[in-house]
Amino acid sequence: NKEKLAKWMFAISLLLPFIIFAIKNSGLDPTPTHFNWWFVSPLHMLYRVCGPTLAFSLLFLTEKYYSNWKITPFLQTAGQESLFLYVSHIMIVYGTIANFGLRYMGANTFNPIETLLVYIAITAVCYYFAWAWHYLKANQPSKSRLIMVSSIVLFFLIFFFKQY
């Protein structure tokens, strides 16, 4: 039952951050990284998974209410191209083996307004290319396969021949 699972996931992802912080702040965190919790910790990983799980379960449970809204095609394309969006934003923010990403070009920290502007810009750029990729796959599958294979070959060549 997908709806029952979504309700459980929603409840767990809503309550789990409070439990995680209670464990962290009580000193009961059994991992050796509890002093450096924000860098490496299984509890931190669970904490970070709670946000997307909460959002996706909420979207699933409220799907019948927003299915006729104008934003629905945007959400559908983002869902269908989620791997593309994930990989492309990682390449922009952190860079690839061929270039440095935004992390190396910007300041070490951004204030909230700068963070919001960078988020909006990266989201817009990544979504535009995800939409274009979605359109290309649907209308010209042979070209999309050629682009995908060429990109894979190019990344492997860069990886093997890049001089540091």
C-alpha cells in the first residue's frame, strides 16, 4: 500500500530529526565521529535524508490536490529527470575532474541572500538543461544516446589523461 508507506515515511521523517538531535546532544552517539558530527556520521546522514523523504512523501500524499495546477508539468519533468538534476548541480557546485566548480570560485561562506540567489540560479540552469535533455530523449532518442555515449567517453578520457 503506497499511501500507507508514504504516511509512515512522512511521520518518521518528521520525528526522526528530533530523535537524532536528542541522541547527539545526550552524548549517546556511538560513532567515533560524534565530535565531528557535521562532517561524517551515520546520524548526520539520516538527518539529511529526512528532508527529501519528508518532501517526497508529502508530494505523494497531496498529489490529487495539485495535479491540475500549472506547476505540475514542472514537477513531473523534475521528477523524471531527477538523476540529471542531481548530477548537474553537483558538477556545477563541486566541479568535475576537468574543472573547478562554484565552490572554488565563490567565497567560503555566503549570507542568506547570496545563498538564495545562487540556489535560484543553479536551479534555473539545471532545470533548463534537464528540460532540454527530457525533450531530446523524447523526440530524438538516437541523438540523445549519441550524446550520452560521447559524454561518457569524454569523461573517461579526461579522467585518464588529465595532468595535475
